[in-house]
Amino acid sequence: MAELIRFATSNFTLTLLVMGVAAGLRCGSAQTGWRQVRKLSEALLAYFVLFTVAVAYFYNIVVHVFFSEAGREFHRLGGQPVQAEVG
């Protein structure tokens, strides 16, 4: 279980993609008949954009602005204040 949590947190973009597809499938499968395809495609697109774009960018903003020191060390940028500019 610890390895699964480590994998999910180290690959957050993949985790957000899976969460978006799962949420879209769950929400879009509520309809039946000919409307199901339309609702499913709308739900998949909406949750894909929500999780993989909005949540991922918000995560990057928080990391670059509030944890810029760790980011500079990770990217070996030294004392350059580029992390706050990226955020």
C-alpha cells in the first residue's frame, strides 16, 4: 500500500488523469439510451479538463510559489528567484 501511495503522489499527472476518467465514467453512465453517448462524452471531457488541467496547474502554482526553495534545490537553480516567476 505504501508503494501505491508513493507511486500515486510521485506521478500526480497520471493520477489526476485516472481520477478524471473515473469521475467522468461514473457521472456519464447515469443516462440510458441514445443520450448516454452524449452525456458520457461531455462528462469525460469536463472531468478530464477539471482534473488534468485545472487541478494540475493549481498544484504547480502552489508548489512554485509557496515551496520555491525546494523547487530551486530540485532543479539545481541555486539562488535564482525563477520559481516565483513561474508560479
